[in-house]
Amino acid sequence: MLPGLVVKRWVLTSGLGLLLALLGAAIWADLRPIYWMIETLIWGLEGITTVLPRSITGPLVLILGASLLFWGQRRSFGSIQQALAPDKDNVLVDALRAKSKLNRGPNIVAIGGGTGLATLLSGLKRHSSNITAIVTVADDGGSSGVLRRELGVQPPGDIRNCLAALSTQEPLITKLFQYRFSAGTGLEGHSFGNLFLSALSAITGNLETAITASSRVLAVQGQVVPATNADVRLWAELENGERIEGESAIGQAQSPVVRLGCLPEHPPALPSALQAIANADLILLGPGSLYTSLLPNLLVPELVIAIQKSRAPKLYICNLMTQPGETDGLNVEGHLRAIEAQLTSLGVSQRLFKSVLAQDYFSPSPLLDYYRERGAEPVICDSYSLANQGYEVMQAPLHGGRSKATFRHDPRSLSLAIMRFYRQHRRDN
């Protein structure tokens, strides 16, 4: 009976429909079935009351009817419980309330790739089921690179991670999708999900259809869309004048990246990605590797134009740490300058991402020292300087409160900060 569960209205509608259907059938039959039912009911009641007095018959029939009603409703809601909340500790009304809340959540478009995007999605799915992940397909290393070279398919690795992050299927199915073979000639290093997506791509003819089929298997909450259906290969010009090709090589560059591009130039965007951006209530870029996960998506001109046209708030989520060989020495402002330089090279003079979310502080810790020994430094946010340049700066403890083995975004802390940003913009507008 709680409001907002979208149950009562349809139960009442079904009951009303049944009554109208019976009434229509009776009218069509010249009301004779109604007379027959009344006569049969009177005959049955007279027969029962001749055997047992009304003081006994009435309570018995009432108890029988109430018992059948209770039993039928209990079994019906038990079936719904099994479908929506198979965990016995979960109450059905809580599952229905959570489902209703997620369905009313904002349309969120998250752009990126790598583990950063998967981390973001695993947190966002607690707040909305209307999520679209637009994923880069420029990966050419590891299992994805091997499948790309040998089978001619688009790299499935980042897409696999996003599907697993948005999955609402049983954990065993998700673990199977993420399972990586540790032995076997030709299998070692490959994940089951990569092989599954590659096989589906060969069967269906394209990666987009394969993703749709995989989404049904994993009961994905939202949708995952490649940034383009073209076979994209990245190239980068370095500060020392060298030009390198391939996403894996750019990630290990020994000199700062000056310019990023791809072959073929101006790859087309998928219509589903453009439609998602047009309907978005919130557009997110990051977290993720700046030159190999985020900026490759901005090499698709149609995506950039769609983001530019959208009136939804746009938020850039900065990384916690620099990446050796890719973003050495860059603070938050340096990351934003790289994004703006990429957009300027496409002829976009307007600043797309005017809001930025960054870690608020970095307390000393052995984990931080461990990262520094390997060439990574905290990405420092000078909020005062950014505010003077017209940016809206939001800082939060994105790493979370608990100690971890890695210095990465905490899905829950990150999603809570993003939803605070969204609600603030919604109130302001």
C-alpha cells in the first residue's frame, strides 16, 4: 500500500477490467448469465443453510474465502519476490521501492573507458537505471589487441568491463564473464567475456548487436555503446617531435603528448550514442587515462557536436593520481587544458566541461609513498585558480574512507558526489 510502488493502480485496473468484461458478456447475452448466477447462488445458499444454520455457515464461508485470498496473494507476491529480490533477507516492498526509484533516476551519459569508467558505472547504477556508457574502442594491447589483430573485431575489453559493472545478474555469471584464462595454448591471457563478445560480433556482424545480446544475458542496467563502429587506431605527437602509433604505445610515451589523433580521421558516431546524449540529464567525462581512455572519444566529431548542443550539466571527473609516461606533472588544470586543446583542434571554441570534480585532499599514507616510488603523484587541484578561470570546482573524498590496496576512486563515494552535483544543478535551474 506504500505510495510510489506502481502496484496498486494496476491491481485496481485489472479488477475493474475483469468486472467490465463480465458485465459486457452478460449484456451481450441479454443479462441471462446474471439471472442464472443469482438463481444458482440462492439455490446453493438455501441448500447449505438447510444443513447448517447461518450462524455456522457464514463464518465458515468467510474464513474459507479469506484463506483462499490470503494464500493466492501470498503465492503471487512470492513469485514476484523470487524475480525481484531472490535474496531471502530482502523484503519485496524494498525491492519494488528501489526498482521504482531507479526507473525514475536521471538519464546519465558516462564517457570514457578502462577501469575508471567501470568503477564509475558500478556506483551510478545504485542511483539510476537510465545509464548510457559511451566507451572508447581504440585499445590495441593485451587480450583485446590480440583479438583485434587476429580476428579483425573491435577491441572488446573496455566494453566487457562496463557490461560487468552494470550487470544485475547473479555474481557467478558476472565472474564468468570476467574470468581470464591463466593457461592454455592460444587461451592464456584472454578473458571469457572478450571471447564471447568477439564470437557474437562475428555471428551478428557488428559489435553493437553483440553488446545488445550480451546485455540481455547479464541483465545490464542501462546500455553500453561504442564511441564509433570504425576500426580506430590512435597516434600521438610528442613534445620531443616523435610520432607514435597505437594506444598501448601512447600509454608508455617517454615525452609529454602534444597532439592526439586517429586513423581514420573523423570516425562516425553510433546513432544510439547521439540519441543518449540528446536525452541526457547529466553528461560525465572520466575518470580514466587522459590520452588513451577519455580523449579518444572526443576524436569522434559527431559526439563532440552532440555534447555541445546538449543543455544538460557536464562534469569532468579528474583522476586521483598521475600516470607515469602519460600525465607526468599534470594537475587538474593541466588535465583540463589537454581536453580544451583537443576540442580546439576540432574547431570547438566553446568550453564544454565547465565543472570539475576532484579529490579534496591527500593525507600522507604508505600507499601514497608506494605510488610515488613508481613515478605517480597526486593530481593536485588548485580550486582558487580554477574558479578564477570560470570553472565550477567540486571537491570530495573520492577515495573513500576505508584503506585499500590501490589508490582508486571508490564507487560509492564517487557516485554520491556526482548525485550531489546533479541535484544542486537541478535546484539552481
